[in-house]
Amino acid sequence: MTHKKTIINTLLVAALFGGMSAAQAADVPAGTKLADVQQLVKGNGSEPATLDPHKTEGTVESNILRDLFEGLVSSGPKGETLPGVAESWETKDNKHFVFHLRKDAKWSNGDPVTAHDFEFAFKRAVDPKTASPYSWYMEIPTIVNATEIIAGKKPSDTLGVKAVDDYTFEVQLEKAVPYFVSMLSHTTTYPVPKKVIEKFGDKWTQPGNMVSNGAYQLKDWVVNERVDVERNPNYWNNAKTVINKVTYLPIQSTNAELNRYLAGEVDLTYNMPIERFKQMKKELPKEVQVSGYVGTYYYQYNFKHKPFDDVRVRTALSYAIDRNVIADKVMGKGETPGYTLVPDFVDGFKPVAPAWSKLTQAERDAKAKELLTEAGFGPGKPLKFELLYNTDDNHKKVAVAVASMWKKLGVQVSLVNQEWKTYLETKKQGDFDVGRAGWIADYNEASSMLDLMQTTHGNNDGKYSNPEFDKLMSESRNQVDSDARNKLYVQAEDILAKDMPIAPIYQYVTSRMVKPYVGGYPANPLDNLYSKDMYIIAH
């Protein structure tokens, strides 16, 4: 992990010296013999809900979009900010940012990528007509008028972004946000082709219609079978791309995925089945890749469903989860118990564990029983509810384990699993009691986790709302100094520890199988993988 003020210093260097000198690309060591066939097959968890950058909200979709599109900047192997379509940028006050676009950036149809494309894309992302589940992402850094536009109070063309000319793009923020540039590697900030969208409407993302600006272009999409992307010859850095074709397989079962990996049908898995992790570590230690990840796995309470509007019920259920058992016994791949929303692995901030985390599990269980009794539940009136999770072997194991822990309190839980698309819609509609959730930081800063609990956040599916918490997060965006910002983050976590809108369970790690012939695989703290940075070694 880099030291405390990495993000701020990176942006100051960029401001002073006009950005970074070179973008990441496949860095093949001298003497490496490459395979004749440069094709990569990736397991990808589930069928993507969409491939429209402004309508996605999950890692399944983002994994593909990072190959198809490129934003102003991209994310490096260590989570650092690298040039993308913008070859340089500057700011004097961390409020007004000027991006200078490379003149050789092109769409897959050969048209130039211009500042007008970014202006169109940013405005489309906040336009209520787009119904982007990530429109809030433009609001978080306080882009001028983003909040009012999303609320329908101002037209989208009043957003604080502007194409000064074809290759100069300006963004105006309401507050000084020193980590703003690092946010721009996210899919919501990708450019999209206006002419193509106007021509095809919602069908613009289909094979044959889609035009993209990344290292790859969409070749084929067979629902529930695969998504194929192939090299984009018009990509500005195509000369340094090595892999010609990437296939994404929507394999929901981690066991099925591992079996296909062992059979040689998959080069890089999406995840690993818990029960076979130790076996793989023993049999294929060099192919098991585990690294730290800026993310937290948690259960989310729905404040609109009684009795989850009662803090005593939420706290009791949270206390009763034995996080050591979940992290060590159920998962066992290097995960650590989670007591805060922000994980320890985030850059520049160390969350303070809440007081209740110091209690023994027996003490927590006793307190949990007291709280449920106070809330009116007991042997004669047991608490009954549904626990929602998306279809996945590992999610099921956690749900079964937690349900058994709650059963000791006399709580009766019904497990409900749904396919990824249905699960997302169910949560969005608020049609759940308690739901599995996980949040991976969109950029390597504590606010990317904490913002999730703000009243207006688009992924606050539990509808938690605390004005004091909202105020702290708003104030944090006025603090250029990281120490001053971190003090506010500590206060924000204190509020979450008292209100318990979620039950943090464990801190993520990325664990997957990677074939030894896949070169250029990075251990990225945000798990932002780009196929253009990889290559297949002769084997």
C-alpha cells in the first residue's frame, strides 16, 4: 500500500507537469516467446445486465466495458492514475480542471474521439431520462449543477462541463476535490458515441451496432453463453496491444468455473469456490492469485420494511454474526473480519474499529438477545424475515452460516436467491427485508465507500438517511488536506456504528486462478484489469 497522500500528490504532479508521460500497455519482457494464438478466455460470474456505460452498476459489466471503452484516464497496476484519452491535465485550485485530449484517439468506426463526446457523455449520465443507476457518481465530486439536474430541477445542458474545442475538455466543480481525476477511470465517465445512440436507441450496444473507443470492439454477444470482443485497429495505442480476442463467460457457479479452468477452457477465473481453495493452493500454488481489494461484504437492512426501522433489531442481528467464523472458516481465502464500511486496505485512511468489535462473540450474542427482547421479539413472537442474495455458491454459504447464527437468537430466516439482473432490480425496487451486498471502491479513497450511505446515493437501496452523516460527507469535500478529511471520515464511521444501517461482515480479497502463460496479470487494489495490458506466453 502506498503512503498517506498518494492521491493528492499524484494529482499535484499531474497539474504541475501536465499529466503522466505514458499510458499502461502490454509490457512484454525481452526474450519472451509469445503464443501464436493471442486469445484470452475469462470467467465473468454472471450474464451482464447491459453494456451501456451509463446504465451499468456491477463488476460483471465493468470488466467488459474496460476493454471496450476508455475514459479520460485509466487505472494502473497499483491503482495509480494513468493517461487515457486525456494525455495531460491541469488544475490550480482542484475545482477547475482542464483536460487535453490526444489527437490520435478514434472510435472503432474511425471517427475521432473529441471533447464533445465527453461533454455529451457526462450530460447523458446525469440526465434523468437516461435513468443511470450511477448518476450520483457525477454528483459526488460536486460537478456544477449535477445535483439539481439529477433531481429534475435543471436541464442537463447546464452541467459544469464544456468542450472548449475538439481536444480541450473542462470540468468545473463546486468544491475543491483533490482526488477528482482518480475518479475518472470509472465506466460512468466513459465517452459514448452520440450519432450511434441517436440512430439505434437502446439497441446501440448490440453487436454490429456498437461503436466504442477502447482497445477492443464488440464482436459477438450470445446471452447466457459468452461475450466476445476483438482488437480495435483504430485504438490509438493498438500497436502495443498484444491479445487479439477476449471471451467473457457468464459462469455463475464457482465450482463449474473452476472445472472449466482445470479442463483448459478458461484462462482466468472470476472467483474461486471456497471449499476448493486449500486444495488449489496445495496442487497449483503458482496459479492461485490472491491480493488485497478495496471492498467490503455486508448485509443491508431495508428501512422501509418493519422492524428494520428499529435500530435495536438491526444492531442485534449485526452483533450475532460471528465474523471470525465467516472470514476464517466459511471463506478462508485471506479475508479479514469486517466491522466498518471502509476496509483497512483503502489508500490513506485507517478506519477505527467500533467499540462493539472488542466484545467477545458470547458477549455480543447476549447483548443481541437483550435488544431483540426490548424490541418485542422472543419465543412467543419470533422475528421472521427473508434474506436476499444473488445466485452464487459462495454467497449461499455465507447466507446459510449467518442464518444459523441468527437461529440461536430464535430468529427465523428464509433464504431467497435470485439471478443477477433480477436481484439488482429487486433491490432497486426496495422489495427485500435484508439483502446481501458488497461494495468495491470506484476509486482508491475512503469517500468511495462512505458515500454509499448518503441519503441521495443511487445505491443506497436500504434507504438509510441521517442528516448528520450527510453533512459530514459534504464537509469532507471541502477538505483538501487528507488529515482533516480523515477526521470527518472517522466521525462518519462512528455514526454508522451507532445507526447500524448495514452489517459489515468481511473485507474482500481478490482470489482467482490464473494460467501461468497469462503474462501481465496485475494485482490491482481495485481489480481494474485491462486485457490490453496482458499477453499469452507460448506454452
